[in-house]
Amino acid sequence: MVEAPIEWSQETVTRCIADVVSARRAIRAFRPEPLRREDVEDILEAAATAPSGANTQPWRVYVVSGAIKDELANALVAASRAGTAP
């Protein structure tokens, strides 16, 4: 059975968008425990539906953890400090 779509007033939509935008935060400190694989997969699945300019979808995603992640993080920090970051 298909349900009829919910009709939202312009005021409700505007308030919802304003709430989402005002709740955004930049996070620069992270907890040490890794995310569960299922959570990462859910995030990537949601991100795959994000629009891109002219539908070019110019991204590639690599998920790393453990020693490989640490090595990559160290290399990126070193490149940034040396002024050679990509």
C-alpha cells in the first residue's frame, strides 16, 4: 500500500531548514574509539545520494583504519607542516 505524501507548509519547511542549518557544528576533536563498520557504510550510503555539480559525482572514497590510517595521517600532517600538502 502506498501512502499519500505528507503536505508541509512553507513555514514548517523553512523552520526545519533553519533548525538544521543552525545546529551545524565543526568538530575538530574526536573520540579514540573507531566507528562501527555498519555506521560507516550507512554514512557512505547516505552521502552517495548527495547532489554534485552537473551530476559529475567527482568523489572517490577510501576507508582505512589501524596502522594504515595512522601512517596516512602522519604523512598528511608532515606534508601540511612542510607546506607540500596536496
